[in-house]
Amino acid sequence: MPRDNNTSLIQKIASQANITFKDFNASAIGDNKVFLDNRGDLINLLTEVRAADLKIAQMKPNGSHSDQSPPVTYMHICETESFSMGVFLLNSGASIPLHDHPGMNGMLKVLYGKVSIRCFDLLDKPPAQSESETQFDPPLLPSQKDCLRRAVLRATTWFTHDSSPCILTPHRENLHQIDAVDGPAVFLDILAPPYDPEDGRDCHYYQVLQTVPDADSKVEPQKEWEEETWLLEIGQPDGFWCGGEPYLGPKVSF
């Protein structure tokens, strides 16, 4: 098919995302060849995108946030019933805390800088050691015990603009923490379907209660851990908040 040079790359990405996630069925993801083929086409488009395609200027290399400025900023590009898309800008040292996207797909493409992404899965199986047998420091309050979750750390991976997109599914690596490494970082983010608390898709934050061996190591750029740990569901962490800026890149329409 001839390439349409009059259509911006971000419009092509948005159009393909709409095709890919229209009528998405999480339970049939592994058996749906059409969905997997469409997602593959979307991944190929995302692999090409750079900050210049969205007219995003690089942040100051040593920039950091003050108490008055947000550590993370979001630029909203578009949203349909099938997906939402925007850009996150992380200042030096900033982190998007461990959180989930319940029942949702996520696709993250770094535009510049470097990020470290830790991905967890919640476990349905009974843990080998129950919370009543586990000693936490500090000890949990009685009200916190209902917020305990058993999970497994799937991987810690570094991503740059040269990396393929990070892919998160409703069933795999859905919980994740994103840290800017060695300076500020910017990434394009697709969520499908969008957040909708009334439909059970609300964001939850988590705290890791047990240290996973080498989970915070920056030595290895990519490592699969498969280590089990305890997570505590918490409110939005102190010190984290997300500001907003207008998106000034090519327009996206449907």
C-alpha cells in the first residue's frame, strides 16, 4: 500500500490504535489473530515515532522540579471510547509510582531520555506464606490487611528512544513503576480502553512491602526476575502529582 505522506505519523498511530482496540475483548486476546496483527502494525508505527514528530522540545538536561512545579506533566492528545493517548514528561529524578491499569492495555514509547520500568503481576494463587505468618517492618495496621496483595516482579527494563515500545496487557505486567534515569525523559502513552472508574477501570497505587532481590539494581539494563513479593494498596503517594500542558503537535481527528 502506498505511504500517505500527507498524514502525520501521530495521526496514523491514533487511527491504528482505534482499529486495534475497537471492540477489544480481554478474554480473547491470545486467540484473536486479527487483534494481534493489528497490534503488530501499531507497534511498528510506534517504533518509528520521535519527539520531533510531536513537536516536543527536549527538557533541560539537569532540570529538576521544585515544590511548586509538578514532577510529571501530561499532554493530552486524544481520547475515544477505545483508547486514550498522550505524552508524559518526567523531570530528572521523577517517578510515576507503582500503579495499575485494570482490564486495560498499555503501550509506552520513549521519545527521548531513558526510563526504568518495573512490571508486576498480581497473583491469584494462594501464597506459600500467608500474611499472618509474614512479619512486616513496620507492622501493618489491622485496616491495612485487606489491602495486601501477593504479586510477582516480572521484569525491570530500561527503555530509550531506540527501544521498541513497552507493552502492558490486562493479564501481564499490568502493574508498573516508571523512573526517569540519568536526566529527564518523555514518552508517548496509549491506554486501551481509557480509564473509567464507573466501569471498574480506576487507577490504584501500591507499595512494595518486601524487598525483591536486586529489584532496584541499575546495573543490568534488562532483567527478568520472577520474584514473589507483597504489595500494599495505598492512596496516591505523597510528593507525586501530575500537572498538565497543552499538546502543540500535529492535530489528531476521527
